[in-house]
Amino acid sequence: MKKFRLLISVLILFAVILGACQAQEPAMEEKELFRVAVVMPSAINDLAFSQSMYDALLVIQTEMGGAEAMEIVYSDGMFVVDDAAAAIRDYATEGFDLVIAHGSQYGSSLQEIAPDFPETSFAWGTTVDTFGIDNIFAYEAASHEGGYVNGVIAASLSESGVLGVVGPIETGDAKLYVDGFVAGAKATNPDVQVNVNYIGSFSDVALASEAANTHVAAGADGLTGTAQMVVGAIGVAEESGAMWFGTQSSQTELAPSVVVANQVYRWDVVLNEIIDLMDEGTLGGKSFVIGLANGGEVMDFNEAYELPEDVKSLAMDTVDGIIDGTITINLGE
Amino acid sequence: MSNSNQEKWGPKLIDALLPVFATIAALLVGAVMLLLLKVNPIEAYRAMWDGAFGSQNAVAETLTKATPLLLVGLGICISFRGDVINIGGEGQMIVGAILGTLIGITLVDWPGWAVIPFALITGFIGGAIWGGIPGVLKAYFSVNEILSTVMMNAIAVQLMNFLLRGPMIDPSQAELASKIPQTARLLDTFRLPRWVPTRLHLGALIAVVLAILVYILLWRTTWGYRIRAVGQNPDASKYAGVKVRNYIVLALILSGAFAGLAGVMQVYGVNYRMITDGSASGFTGSAGFNGIVAALFGGLHPIGTIPASILFGALLVGANKMQRVVQVPSALITALNGLVVVFVVSSEIWRRRRQKKRLAEASPEGEGITPEGSGPGDSPGSEKEVES
Amino acid sequence: MISDLFSMTVLIGILASGIRLATPYLYAAIGETFGQRSGVLNLGVDGQMLLGAFTAFYVAIKTGNLWLGILAAMIVGALMGLAMAFVTVNLHAEQGISGIGFYLFGLGLSDLLFQKLLGTVETVKGFPKVDIPFLSDLPVVGEIFFRQNILVYIAFALVPIAWFILNKTTLGLKIKAVGENPEAADSLGVSIARIRYFTIILGGTLSGVAGASMSIALLNVFQQNMTSGLGFIAVALVYFGAWRPWGVLGGALLFSLVNSLQLWIQVLGIPVPSDIAVMMPYILTILVLVATVSRVRAPSALTKPFERGD
């Protein structure tokens, strides 16, 4: 009576054994092609984290001469850590030159995988920890820098003296940006009120939208936020006429009438450095930070928004101040 | 007395392979989608096979993926048999993992052989609690379990975020600006042994052993009998003196416990720390939902769930490989996953119809003993399946 | 700080936000109510919503016609409903599971279509707010209730309509009979299949509109997985509302109001950790249900396929 189940189990066992007996065959690509694989947690068009990296890779590809010179391969939507680990390991096995693990949750996996592939270069973001392993590069965004500048502009322009922030979850890159924004706003106008709301999700657009509505109802005339669900908040900004400050990518297209400035991530700055090092034979062991100083973060102003001259020069002065160190950002709660 | 001994092999075999046929049908529909995306389906599916069974490493990955599915599935076998729908597997995995990880990051001076079982048991208990709460709510407050488990899932996620970025955060992260919400890494001695150089861990074997134990529980113990009796006919059971409420709670406690074990095993066997991206599926890989599907594929029978989880695990692992090789967006993989589930679930009707026909033919009066819609064709043991 | 919560602005804000947040839940949950009353559990609502949201958005952007977008969303939702109906009624598939399958399919397909057909995130000029004449000038109440989007009004109007259909029409009687006692209904000549096809397709249609209400009315944007599990909550709310439209309304409002309350708690700086605040609507929903213990029974045939002669 259990025989048929036994048979199924045997069949499956058979398939398993058959598979296990096969030798593993790594791909053999001997062209001069520079092959990059990237694993990321969300979609490549999320207008936030993952898109910023994918766009950077495209920039590099164009610089290098197109798809014949550089192959880009990606696995998106890898928010499950062990799926991402399998992907990273697989790309390394397939002989990719550089495997980018674009998600802070992939670190543990990288620690295991990198030593198994000494010929492959790995890059991990967003953090500065290379685990002391010599084929891991680490990269991070000093998102608080652009956040600070956004905060400065926002506080200068705000007539109501109230600003609103819509964040996803209170960790990592998001928290860094938000803290920077708050610091910049307070430094410009100590009486300004910055209300912060973390909605507890990276994807709940509706909640982000209502959070923005709440800010507006509380008197905010300037809003900012980070992560992909922020598109909901941008819509509210446009509707209510509140100013919007973006980060990670340029969000001007979404609301050209209210976007003032964006902190755009230019990961290609870091990628270029990594590629140069790889050419020299260094496969890792260094960490990079994109910031205002190295052009990895760029303050992108919306041409269509009429920014008063004095505020604009204040913003540029702030950028200079951060770069040369005269302005220190106090992140603290 | 079951007369299945008299039944032939052949038809039974086809019955059991129905999920496979249905999967193939779903993949055919998937091929149409691939063609629309200008992808060669043959190349794509070859990559899928490669990814699932094409090498020693692939097989190990498949089995590793199958482990949480099997564990959650075992719990589902228990709860569905008790007529309780537990869709709280995600939350139960999370809570089990939280408690189990807590053990590993605090008891750093203890030896591995003590910590690992302790942690696994704690995870089991954690899941039991998170499943038990909806159980009590259903049994004593008539709160429907679909509602409560959906809510508990969301609560568990926020709890995880709170703990992982706060009290349980990796001390080395707390100083860094990046502040990744993860716990400290488990000591090497605390890890489940692996079949090096693959990622296959002892948990897989433990899961199979547990499957046998669950089978024994459901069909050879009084508890199991009563859970099933309550599931099939609560009124008759009540008149027979069974405390229906208690067994509803038990079904959910056990179901949650297995999901909790699945969660803690992911930590001790695969990731070696608990880490989140803020969502439930970031940690669980949707095993809380997929496990339900695996259990169904296996006919809600603990032993049947073993090949079912391997099949489903193969599908998931293979699909990811397919994504890498032919570079389709992972959204396609999700849609394909859904198609497979719908097709396999739809194929059940043929299995049931074939069973009915066989039983009707075998029974002298031609009346046949009709099994419950969601049960397997035959269950070893001395009880008949009674239609409710 | 906590006293800030009781100012007029805040209370108005909470109520207005709550009404908006409740809208998609209402569409989806009312639709699901019909299905469940006839004995069918559909866990695929979230997937239907996402496909509806994308379809409405795409059509609206390409044609510039918002109502066409709504129509398209309804058709897509109905098609998904048709598939679910076939699988449930004719193939007797296990409903909880088939629902999850449809959810995954809708989630993946909407994302895929979004990536391939649109490519980037963009916004659309969605349904504007409509002030109901005279009523919108009422103090306080006017701002909360009568200055909303037309799709919001329709959602709330659905509640009495659903109540009427279920309780005052023969159709409603048949639906309830099919859900409570299919054998009896069958013997009286009611076509179980036809009723269930109707309710499931209706549910799908309404889920499609729920999604559209998000993408071309309330939020005016489409993003991957923008519903973020909303559909599952909507299904849970049907249980909360004891399968009655007014109960479902109560559940949707409770959940949404507490959600907007926690947003305000964070904005006002009341020292609650953000994750704990986010938990509030979920915990409260359970607590309210526990507190209002009532021996309400589900439709007896819920999740059980019907086969004549069983």
C-alpha cells in the first residue's frame, strides 16, 4: 500500500543520484569581454536602490564601448538571502570577473563564497566591511551628506517651518539619509520642525502616500523620503504643492513642479575605481564610499524649479563645506 | 479495513505522478510566456533542470531548499487534517528563528552539542507559541484562523525588524553607519554540520526523520487520531467525548511548531545568523506559503510531502538558475511559480475521481468509501476514512 | 505630545486618511464577501488587485481616459475571476492553495508587464477629488467625508448596495443558500455552479477595481507589488465582518483608522518605536474581534467544493 510512494521516492532519489554523478561544468568564456554579474534585492526599475546600481553599470558599459566590451548580467528581486547566495556562487562558478552583491543582507553569504573563488572579484554594498578578505571590495554611500544638503535647502525654503520625512524601515542607508536630512535642516534653522515617519515597509505605496498626507496636514511644506515606496509620497507632494527632495536617483520626472533637488547616486565612480584596481591585479580588500567629495553623490537640481539664488549658493557652499571638512554633520538622536 | 493491497500499482503510480504532469503542463504555458519574451524555452528549461539536478551542488541546493518546505509542510499536514487552515507559517518561522537565534547569540560559552539541540527545540517552541495563539483564539474566542494568522504574520515581521535593528543587533553593526539589521554571526561550533562542499545541512536529514515521526503521530497515536477525527467530523467527535477545542489548539500548536523549526533551521543550517530586509519573505523565502503547497502536492501525507517538497524545491532552485542563464526578470519566475501551483492543485480532481472509481469498483455494493476531498487516497491504519 | 492627538486638525486628518486608506480594502473585501457567502475562499485577491492596478494604469496612460482604465481593470479582474471560478467550481481545486497560486501569478505577471511595457516608474493624472456640493461645506464632516475621490465614494456606496443584494433580493437568497446548504439549494433547482461563477467573477472584478483605485485615483502611480499584501488583509476583514457588508465596512474602517493613527503618532513624535507603531492595526483588529466574541458561523460550505451526489 505504501509501495507507490516508495516508488516515487525511489524515482526522485534516482534523479538526485544521477544528478550528483554528473561532473560540474563551469562555463568557458575566453573572450576579452569584461563580465559583470550583479545580484540585487529589488527590481532594476525601482527608481531607488537597485536601479541606481544598474544605471551605473550601464554608464560604465557605454564608456567601455558597449555590450561587446562588457557583459552585464543580473538577478533582481533577490530579497531572499539564500537565493541570492546561490546566485552569487553560481555567477562566480560561471567565471564572471566581477560579481556585485548589491545588498547589505548578502554579506554573510559573501564571507563564505569569496574564499572559494580567489580568481573572482566580489563587490559588496552598502557597507565598508571587507571582512579582511582580499577579493572583496566594499562600497557604501555617505547618504547623510546629500541628506544634509537637502535638509539645508528645505529648511531655507520652508515657509511653514515644518518638514516631513517618509522612510521605510529605520535601518541602514535609509536611516543614514534621514538623520543627515534632519541634521542639515536643524543646522540651518534650529526652530524648524522635522517630523519623521517610518512606515515599516519598502513596498507599501499606499501607506507612504498617507504618511505624506499626514505630514502635509501637520503643516509640512517640504517633504523627503527614501526607498521605492516613496513614489506614493511624491504624488502627494505634487498634489499639495509641497517641495520634494529626492535621493538615490533623480525623481524630477515624477513631479517636475515640486521637486527641488535630488541626491543622485553615481556608483559608476566607485565601479571605475574597482575596475582600475582589478586591471592592476587587486581583486579586493578595499572599501569605497561615494560622497560629495568624489562625485559619487551628486546634487542634481531641478532646472524647472525656481530656486532663489541665495539658497542655491548656500547649498553649493554646504556641499563645499562638507567636502573640505569645514562642515561636520552631527548625526544623533 | 483498507483493501488497497488489492489495488494495482500502475494507477497509483499515475496518481502520484499527477503533480509532475501538472507541473509540466504549467511549464508549457510558461514556455509561451518565454517565447513572448523572445527567450528560447528549451534553453530556459534545460537551465532549469541543470539548476535543480545538473550537478552535485545543484542537487544539494535543491535539497537545502526543500528542507524548510518539508518542515512547514509537515505542520500543514497536521493542521489541515484537523481542518484548521494555517497560513501563518511565515510568522511562525520568524518567531521560531528569533527565539532560536537568541539562544545562539547569548549562550556563547556553551558547547555546540548542547546549544544546537537547545536552539532547535526553542525554535520549535517559539513556532508553537505563535501558532498556539491563533489556536486559542479560534477555539475559545471563535476568531477565525485565517484572520488571526494573517495578522500574526504582519506582527511577527515588525517584531523581527524591531529586535534585529535594536536589542538583537550584531554589536559590530551597531557602530557602523550601515547598521544592517542582522544578529551576530553564530559561532562555528553552533552550526549544523554540512555535507561539504555543498550547503546541504543536517537539517534535511532531521526533517525526513520528523516526517516519519509525524506519520506515526497522525496514524498511530491517540492524539493524531483525535486531531483527524475532529478535522473530519467535529460534531461526531464531540459526542464521542473528544474535547474538540483542545485538539484545534493542538493542531495549530504543532503546525506552528514545525514552521518554527523550519525557521530556526534556516538560521543554524544556512545563514548562520538572522538577517532581514524588512519583509517576511526576505527571511523565509516564502517557505511559509510554499510549504502549504508542498503539503498539498504530497496529498497532505507526511511521507508524501517528502518527494513533494523536493519537487517544489527543485522548481524554485531551477527557476532561479533559469533566470540567471536566460536573463528573464525574476517576475516571470514568480508568475511561473503561481502557474505551477494552480495547475497542480487543479489536477487533484483527476486523482480523486480515479480513486473513487477504483474504490467503487472494488467495493461489493458499489457504494464505495469516499475519502475526504483533501485526504490522500489511502491511509494506512485501522480506521476508515469517514465522509463528513 | 499625546494631547496633540486630540486637536481638531489631527482628528480630521486621521479620519480623512482612514477613509482613503479603507477604499481599496472595501472594494476587495466586499467582492470577497460575495464569494465567501457562496462558499468560496479566494486568497488570490492581492494578485487580482495588482493586475487590475497595472491594467488601469497602462490603459489610462496610453489612452488618457481614466474610465477606460477602470473598465480595463474590471475586465482583467473578471478574467482572473473566471479562471479561479473554473478551477474552483469545475476542477474542485483546494481553494486556499489555488488562491495562493493566482496571487503569485498576478504578482509576477503585473511586475513583468510593468517592466516590459512601461519600463520606468511614472505618474498619471488620476481621478481628481470631487467636492460633493453643499455637503462638502459642512464644518469638519465636510472635509473628512465629502472632499474625496469619486472612487472613494463608489467604494462606500458599495456597502449598502451589497447589503441590499445579499439580504433583499432573490439573488442574495440564492447566494446564501449555496453557501449554507448547497445540497438543499441544488435540489431546489439553484445552479450552484452558476451562482459561484457569478460571485467569484464579481469578486475578481471588484478586486480589479480595488487595484485601479490605487493606481489611477489615490496614488496615481504603479510600482511593483504596490499592494504589499493588502489583498490578504482584505480577505481577513471578511471574517472580521462576519460576512456582512456593514461588518466588513467596520473592519476596513477600524484597520485603516488605526493605521492612520499610527502614522500620526509617528509624525507627532510620540515616542513609540516605529515598528511597534506599525503593528498597531494588526494587533487591534485581533483584540477587537476577541472582545466582541460572538458565535458567528462561517457559511457552512465555505471552501468545500460541490459535487452532486456527494
